[in-house]
Amino acid sequence: DIQMTQSPSSVSASVGDRVTITCRASQGISSWLAWYQQKPGKAPKLLIYAASSLQSGVPSRFSGSGSGTDFTLTISSLQPEDFATYYCQQANSFPPLTFGGGTKVEIK
Amino acid sequence: EVQLVESGGGLVQPGGSLRLSCAASGFTFSSYSMNWVRQAPGKGLEWVSYISSSSSTIYYADSVKGRFTISRDNAKNSLYLQMNSLRAEDTAVYYCARPAVTTLLDYWGQGTLVTVSS
């Protein structure tokens, strides 16, 4: 199974800050990576697929990059509604689907 | 509008059984494969099971293989998860999720909480 490792596990940031989250796959997954946002008590929401493609309706301050084993999610200017937990997920090898452990973006 | 509504969660004793349901609407249910994903309290996301649109292909996570059974009724636009021999570690919110393509989950239900405890 492909293991997904996210870092950091949490980050404290202020509104307007640039935030970068990293995800590493245990083996190459080309660009088969998705990012999800989850707010407390809510279901995850697909933000980015194919490593860098923005899901419809997702603000352009979110961007993704990377290929192979190393990927990043960047929020260019953090907004109050962006405080949430973010998960990466490999979409290359199935089954199983595997997710990273999550990165919680908290208010500084 | 795509909607997925889970039901059937609750408190069950270790070794017990529970059947979860997911009612789908707003899309052609019979054309899509479906998944169950769970999240233990305060923990991350764990994929549980997959079923193809025609039920011809089914997969399970190793952690539930032999204990859980996924099924669907396309005539009723419904997805199910029969959970037997439940353990404390199965305690989680269970989400049904529809993939845009096989491995990208673009719609999720609100989840149903399963608590396994004596």
C-alpha cells in the first residue's frame, strides 16, 4: 500500500498569511494526488485533483503542485473560512485509497 | 443537486452488528461506483470499502475484510454497509462518498456515527 505523510501536522497562521502544506508518498504516484478540506463536524470537501487542478467553485487562492512523491498545497492569502484540516489522498493505486494524516490550520 | 444521506448509526456492543444506509439523489446513482470512508473521533480519514456501479467489483480495507459487506440497490438509489463482529476500533463517523472518477471523491454525505462500546 502507498503511505501518505503530511507535514506539518498543524500550523498556526494569521489571516492574510501564505500557508504551505507538504505531502509525501511512499512511492511515485505521478500526479495522482488530491487535496481535501474538512471543517469541524463536516464532511471533507474536494479542493484539488491531479495535483494541481482546482475543483469547480474552489477559490483561486488555493493551489497545488508536485509530482512523483512530493506535493504541496498552498493557500496564498489565508482567509477566516480557511481554518480547517487538510488531507492529501493518493489516487494512483487502488485499492486501497490512502490519505495523509491531516494538517490542521489554526488561528494564530 | 447531488445529495448523499447516511443513516443507521448508533451505539452497539462489541461483537454486535449494524447496517448503515446511504440514500442518494440528484444524480444517476446506477452510473457511479460508491465508497464508504470512516473517521475515528479526532483522527484522520480511512477508506473502508468500494463497490462498482453494477456491484460486479467490490473491495475492502484489510481492517474490515471478512466482517463488513458493502452492497447497493440501484432501483432504490441506495448504498449499504453491513457491519458484523464490531470492535471498539470500528467506532467512527462513516461517510458514503461518490467518486468523480474511481479514486477522486467529489461528493460526501454528512456522515453517521457508529459507537462500539459496552
